[in-house]
Amino acid sequence: MPAFVMPALVSVLASALLATGGLTTPASATPAASTAPSVLATTAVRVNQLGYLPDGPKRATVVTTAASPLPWQLRDAAGAVVASGSTTVRGADTASAQSTHRADFSAYAGTGTGFTLTVDGVSSHPFAVRAGLYDGLRSDALWFFYQQRSGIPIEASLAGGAAYARPAGHLGVAPNKGDTSVPCQAGVCDYSRDVRGGWYDAGDHGKYVVNGGISTWLLVNSFERSKAKGTDAAVGDSTLRVPERGNGVPDLLDEARWELDFLMRMQVPEGRPLAGTAFHKIHDVNWTALPTRPERDAETRELHRPSTAATLNLAATAAQCARVYAPYDAAFAARCLDSARRAWTAARANPNLLAPDSDSNGGGAYGDSTVSDEFYWAAAELYATTGEAAYRDAVTASPWHTSTGALTTFGFGWADTAALGRLTLATVPTGLPAADTARLRASVTTAADAHLATMAGQGYAVPLPATAYVWGSNGQVAGNAVVLGTAYDLTRQPRYRAGAIEALDYLLGRNALGQSYISGYGVQAAHNQHHRFWAHQADASLPNPPAGSLAGGPNSGLQDPVAAERLRGCAPAACYIDDIESYSTNEVAVNWNAPLAWAAQFAAERP
């Protein structure tokens, strides 16, 4: 389950109408008593608080009830006006329940830092316009995964200082029970498994195969596409803050391998009942308190029964591994392929091991009652890697192969993985007929066009319908940016690149709250994300989250006590609060940071 953030404003926002020009500037609600830095006043002029690329879209949203266009000026750090124009009236925005205008300064060709956009006398937060804008976010979004590692000491020199350093968690050093010999829940198995390593899923100490699977796939896919485009050097060996740097393997793949090794350890060994399947998850018998550092977790750990969904996640990611890692470590690639084949065979033999929603004590349930999409995804990866007819037949026989529902405006996620198979088959050369490949590629651009249409109809240009602000909505936004970026790779149509980059504008402050949801990025950046060891709000001796962590984001379900109490009546896109106890809006998770890393890597590439 997800958690974490940096200096922020967010609570229920009440609008106060300014006398000049009808601009409205929301006033922040009182922050939780003495737990966070002072809350900054937001502004009605909402921008990407990191900034804009010189060759990318440069748009802002203005909260105003003015019925006519308003004048805007772009000012440099010295206050000089370097561009000007008039806003476009957008009117009522359903998701935010705000009235908006749009200011478009994309034609500005200059670069620098400290720019502000002023609309009818009201100024935005400062931002930059420069090439290389996303280089730091690309690195930091991937850095998140190192900091989430289980079973290894987190080193101060790599983690950003002593505050983030910690001993290895869950290796059995008292009081920690450890993951090197974990028993099953009663009735699941009569043996123990070494399932050390991997990433902590979110703000808790659980490790879940289905969430780890989609996250690993996104990281490895981002490398595979970058290598195909010739831009992989940016995540090559000795480019990221990982302990394996300098080993001749691209650092991004080193990071993903930490999870891949864990995923393969979760496979039921030969000679045991359900051999080849994968245990669904491993976590504590009871929820740990907030905060609790991993090495201080004294709870007993348990393996939860295998599931078909987890088994197919293993099959898909291990098959992808075999293809992408082969040039760097042939033995590891071969081990991945063997694991993938065994998982596929086991899933075919056990297609109805469904994970229940009720298994949620001590960790998230990650229940999934439909696994036809996972079968399609796994078959697609195995076929793309091996070219074998049996996997091709499984792909073409799947209803997902021709379904228009594989890619939707709501995006994809750990429980909806058909999109991953579709993206692989559209981008990785296979033996499918040319007409079939062309159809698959067209489905990606059709989905991307739907995202652009959704963005065009909104005041904040979010690739997400107004009804889709659910738990982890920011991850959905980032995932839809992946689809837009893939459409650009397939077509080189600038509108798709612009859409993918504009999705990042939303995450970085151009949104209903004027809130950057990425820690360390922006004047009003989240900093109290729900997390058990980046928990400064709960324990002053612990740090705030490191830069580059994505908060779950607005969730109109208000599914935690803090959100239910403090966000009553919120518009869907405003149902977020930067409070460590609001796990339903403010947790972090690997499956949200993974598409963020993909999108940041895409945006950082020089066309």
C-alpha cells in the first residue's frame, strides 16, 4: 500500500474572489498542528513549478471567473517582461469545480531561471525554462527504488546523507524476524522460503508480486525503448546512485534486477505443491506502527498463498528480463527465461488461484478476480522474447488482442495489465503479420488521441477523466503519459510528445491545488507523504521523503480518517492532503514512481 511528500499546501481550499480582474486565489486551510513547515499561500496562476522545456509546451492555468480574456506577461528573474499575450477563457472545469483560463506562452524561445507568469497583476510561483530540465527528476524518480530496497544497507553516500542511511531491513537481526526463512500462512505450505531483497512496496514493509511486477516492467521497458532510440546512455553504467555502479551493466537494469531476483525467489520450487506458481505476497502478520524503520520491525513475516495473477506477473517480467538483459548477463537472462516458462506452465495448469480482497491484515490485499489480462501480457512477453508458436497462439487467441479495452482513458495498473502486452507487441519486433502489428500500433495512437481529447476538455489538461480521481490517481496520470510517449515513439507526431510532457505539468503544480505532488520539486512540493521511515511529521528525528517521490494524489473516495474528516465536500481533483496519516491520498508506491520515472526519462531525452 502507498505513502510520502515535501513542503506543501493542501487541505480543503476555499476561494476568495480578488477585486482585480476576477482572479481567485484559494486560501489554505490550517495545517495539522505544529507538524509541518508553514503552509505557503497558493496563487491563482498555476504553472509547472519545475519549469518548461524550450521546445515543449508552455501553458499555465489561471483560476478566475472573468468572462473575457485577461492580459498576461512572462517576466524574467530581473522582472523584465519578455513575452505577453491574453488568456483563453476555458470556463467551468468539472474535476476541480473551478472556473479557469489558459495562458499559452509556448512561442517564447528564451531560457533561464526565475521566470514568473503574471496574469492581471497576480503572479505565479517561479520556474525555469531550460534544456536538461528533467535530468534531475529522471535520476531522483529512479533513486526512489534504491531507497525502498529491502535486505541491503542503505548507504549515506548514495542515499543523500546520514538521515537516509539505515541498516539492512528484514535480514533477521533482532528484533527483526527477517525474510531469509519465511513460513507460509497456516494451511498454505509446510516449509519456509528465502525471499529476501526486493523493494518495499510503499509506505509499509510489505512486498507484493503483482505491484512489483508492473513496476519492474515499466523500468525495464523504459530502458528497452531508450536503447531502441539510442538514448540509453543516460541510464547506463555509473549514471545512477546504486551500489552496483561500475559493474558494466546499465544502472537502471541493476536497480530492476534487485526486484527481479526477489520475484524469482517467490516462485514455488520444484517438488512442492503448485510448483512454478508464485506466492502472492510477503508481509507482517500485523500492521506495524507509524513510524517503524525496517530493521526495527519485530512482527512475524508470512508468505501468502500463490495466485495466478502473481504467477503471470512473474512470467511476464522474467520473460522481458530474458530479452533485455541478454546482452549484459547471459546467465541471468537464461535464469529469467527458465523461471518465466515454468511460471507460464504453472499458471496454465492453475488458472483460478484468485487473490481475495479479504486478505488485508498486515498488508494490502491486492485482490484480483480477473486474470485474462495477465495471461495476455505474459504471452506477449514470452512471444516477443522467444518467437515460439505456442506463445504466439496464446496471444492471438486472447480476447485482449483485439479488444478496444486494453488501453482506456482510465489508464492501466497492477490489476489491469493488458495494456502492457499491447505496448510490447506494438513496439518490440515480432513475427506477427504486418497488418496485425499495424493494428496494434494504431490502437496505441488511438488511445493517445483519446488522452489528448480528454486533456483538451479540461482546465488543467490532465490525461484523466473527471470520474477517475481514485486511489493512486497520480500513478494513472503518469501511466497515461507512458501511452502518449509510446505514441510519439511510434509516429514522431509532436502532439504526443507535448501531451506526455504536459502530463508532468500537472504533477508538478499545474493542478487544482497548485501543488507539486513530487517531493523536492517545486515551491509547494509534497513533503509529508505516508511512509514508515521517511516520517518527519510523526517523528522529528526521521527525515522527510527524499526528492523524487510521487504522492498518490487526489482520491475522491476519501478512504482514510484524515481525508474523510478534512476533505469533506472536495471536488474530485482537490481531494488530497499532504498529511502523513492520509494514506489514501498521500502514500507513495513503486507502481506510481515507476511510470513517473518512465515519463521523466522520456521528457529528459533531447529530440
